[in-house]
Amino acid sequence: MSRAFVFPGQGAQTIGMGKALADAYPSAKAVFDEVDEALGEKLSALIWEGEQDQLTLTQNAQPALMATSLAAMAALKSEGVPIEAASYVAGHSLGEYSALAAAGALSIADTARLLRTRGEAMQAAVPVGVGAMAALLGLDFETAREVASEAAQGEICQAANDNDPGQVVVSGHKGAVERAVELAKEKGAKRAVLLPVSAPFHCALMKPAAEAMAEALSHVDLEMPAVPVVANVIAEPVKDAATIRSLLVDQVTGSVRWRESVSWMSQNGVTEAWEIGAGKALSGMIRRIDRAIACKVVGTPDDVKAAAASLAQG
């Protein structure tokens, strides 16, 4: 049996996430402490006792979700489950940073600072109200891409997230995305809705953020990960540090090819996916992509113990 550890992206954040892990496992608490120290602030206090609207701010949500995923990973390790129990790791958008840190390619402190920079740069790249994102439900990726292209009309409109066979997110200038919503309905989408996001992620409008990340990544040490990381922008595994660095820059403006990433893992023997951290959105997507992959959520102490017991049984 081959398994993948997968790490959630933005949208999974909730007040209180990871608190039970930190209370139950000193190694999980140490992750939150390390992130707090790296950022020079008590992000953990915001995560556990703050306001949801503050946690949802991109520059907070990104390091917070990573901290929660890495805390769950630390708890698993203390129960005897190393990262090498997975054949592959993958993460959705910012989750790719969590995957890289879990696999030892990046330190937790560097990952926290990179994600704070990434969140701030993505927010600053486009003035509020200029960009938008929309979910197109019930269209395949090729049709969604055609919709985005037709809706652009000289503006930016791109297929940003290929999440599963019936869910594609488009991103770009607000007017173009609004046109895409109407066009998608005409082409038979079950639903097409604007998303409550503060910036148009994963499209060409994020070029200033990509430049900021290239600069930030040039100053951090990147090691070869302990297990291959299936990268968002190519939907294939990578282990070479220089390639990973380059792909993380491309990822800011490029599409998250999640459907293809999961399909690649399935075709290469993965039969189990463990979603490490907050929420269960990825498990839902994976089930819609390939029902042959069994999904487990690892976000609480009970989940950690159940996952460790299941691994002990083979």
C-alpha cells in the first residue's frame, strides 16, 4: 500500500485549530512556539483565541494553516509515524509549503516567514476590488479554460485552480471574472459563484507577488525533501532543490493542478491519502477525483492515534 500525505490550503482556517494537538503533544506545541518566534508575534494566540476575520487575512491564514499542519505532523512523528511513511507529499497552493517543511526541505521558521511574505505580497499585488475569483461547478477543466479565455476580452482571466472533475476556480480582473460566471452558466455550469477572497490568486495579476517570492526564496536554504513533493504547477514529483525553488515562484501566478496531481499519484500506486492539518476539503476533492483512494483526516489527537494504529497494522 502506498500513501500520500496532503496539506490543505487557504479556506480551511478556523479559530481553535491545532489547540488540542498542542495540549496533547509537546512536539506539536513546539511547532506553534517556533512559528511565533519566527514571526516575532503570538500568531498562536490569534489562531486559538482570535477573531475569524483576522485569521482569514491572507498574511495570517497562510502561516497559521502551515503551523497547524506541521503540528499534526509532529504529533504523528511522536506516535511513531515518520514522514517516510508516505511515498509522496503534496499540498494545495500554500499547502505545498507545508508539504515541503514536513519533508524537511524547508525549516519551519523559514516556512513561516516565507508564508507571511507570500500572504502580504499576494494581498499587495492587486488593489482591493480590482480582482476577483469565482468557482465554476459542473464544468470540466477544458471548458472552464475556454470560458476564462472568452471572458477575458483584453483583461486577465485564467483557470486558477483545477480542483476536481467538477470544480474549477477562475481568477483575474473583476469584470472579466464576472463575465466568466455568466458565460459558465450559459455553457451548462451547475453553479458559478464569486468567491469571498481578498485578491485574485494564481493568475498573471500576481506577478508582483511572484517577484517578491523569488527574492525571498533566494535567501533561504532549501534541502532535498525526504520524500518527493508532487508540485502544483507541473502535477509531477520533484526532489531537486533548485527546481523546487523555481516552481514555488511559478506557483504564485500559475494554476494549482490538483486534479492532475491526485491522478498522477493514483496512477503511481497511491491508494491512501492522509489530509494533515485543518479541515477536510482536500479529502472531498480526492474522493471526487478518484474513489479508489481512501482518505483519512489527521487534525485532532484522536485522528493522530487512529492514523498511527492503522499504520501499525500495515
